Amino acid sequence: MILRRYIFWLILVWPWTSVLAHPVSYQDGIGIMSYNSQKMNELLLTYSFTPRFALAHTYLRDSGSEFYIPRANLLLRRWNEPDSQANIYTSFGSGSEKFGTKVSSTHLGEVVLDWESRKYYTYLEHLYLRRNNAANAALPQQDYNHTKLRLGFAPFLADYGDLNVWYIAQFDKHLDETKIETTQFLRFYMKNVLWEVGASFDGSIAFNFMIHI
Amino acid sequence: MKKLILALAITLTAPVFAADNAEVKVSVKGMVCAFCAQGIEKKFMAQKEVESIQISLEKKYVKLKFKKGESLSNEKIIEILKESGYDADIGK
């Protein structure tokens, strides 16, 4: 237990880290998640103190900015049903944004809603980053807003310990862009490792990775 | 009052846990994702009393096999499932 917490804090303070997994997992669970496309990279590390509360650290690179944000993740509500599970999460934190050579403060707020059964998967996330434009005139004027909708289904039902395969369609909308980007993913997971490979209609590729320790 | 109802429900559904045996089977609600259910295996296998665990998403149960002469109380099993993010379905 002490070693696990030591590893968590070691990774947390390591300069290049990190981002979030499922915002909160099981008690004492560590989650490492990485989203990668040609436009952005996101790395998230979480440590769940309880099934309802986790501390995390996000690294996000997008649109010329790099964000480093420690954050708290809360499970607000969970519905455990016999054939499905639904959740509402929220996150908040404060950190820094590097844009060009300048660094300024930033604040994070995020809401995640999900519902899944063994056959279907839905996920809605909105990430808001308040930028300190007054401190850095080189920043874009608008705050960072990113909405992500994911809809998926499993072509076959796999059980615990089997290789699980999912098809997922992801729709991304940035506040400062008019178009909605669509990316199709194949998700695989087995035991405590999950990975996704995807491609958008403009030909760009994406790779996501997640592990529970 | 809630504790009283819970204790009564556990008592009335004793076959779900069959605590006197070396194996117990617990119905679990919300266990639909094998990746997320990893926590159940990790938490139970961290208990010195547990020898092995079998998880079935299809049949929605967790089956625990205890070491010889060992067992976990129903309350402890429910607590571990809670820590893993799930609820024991004591109505089944």
C-alpha cells in the first residue's frame, strides 16, 4: 500500500506527467490514460482514495498550448443496475498553461456522464479551461471548451478475462471551431489494459491507452 | 433502521453467500464492464482469506473460494464490493 502511494506521488510530481483515467476507479486504484491524435495529446494519472474521490494530474497539448493541471475528480452519482451502470462525474483543478514562451495560470472544470451495458456504451464529456488572458496577451481570446460524445457497441459479448472488442464513434466539438470531428475507434481490452485505435474521416489517426494498476 | 433492514435482508438471503462453505457466490449489480471489474478481483485477492476468485459478467456473480478454514463475513464482502464501486444484489 505504501509503495503504491509512493509510486503514485512520484509519478504525480514527475515533470512530464500526466492525465486521467476513468475519473474515479476503485479504492486505492491507479489509472493511467493517454489520448493521442495528430492534433492533441492528453495524459492523465489518477489515484482513487475512495470509489467516489480521486486526485489526478492532467497534461494536455492542444492548439499550441500545453496545460499542466492537478485536479480532483468526484463521482457524484452512480446507478448500479443488474444489466447496466450509469455515472455522473465532475472534476476541478488549477494549474498552468504554456503558450509559446509564456506561462499563465488556468482553471479546469469537467463534467462526465456515462451509461453502459455489456452491449452498448455512451459517454458525454465537457471540458472547460479558464484561461488567464490578462496575464498572457499571446493566448487566444476564448477559453478552452471541448465537448466529446462517444457511442459504442460490442459486436459480441465477451466475459471477464476474455478479449473484449468494441466499435466506438467519437464526436468532438471545440468551441472555437464550427465543425464536429468524427473519429471511429476499435476498442480492445483484456484484464487491466485497454487500448483504442481510431481514424477520422480526414485521415488522421488516433491512439488511446489506459491501464489500471 | 437501514442497518436493521440490511441485516435482515442478508439473513434472509443467506444462500447467496453460503458463508459456512469454502466457496460463496455473490450476485453483483452494475458489473457490466470487464475492464472496470478488475477492482473486484484486486480487492478480494488482497484479502488473506481468499484463495481464488471467479467473475462472470454473463451470470452477474462473483464466486469466492476461501483458503482452508477461512472465510469473510457477509458485511465484509459487501464492503469490498462497495470499495470496488459495485453493489451486492442481495435480493437474488
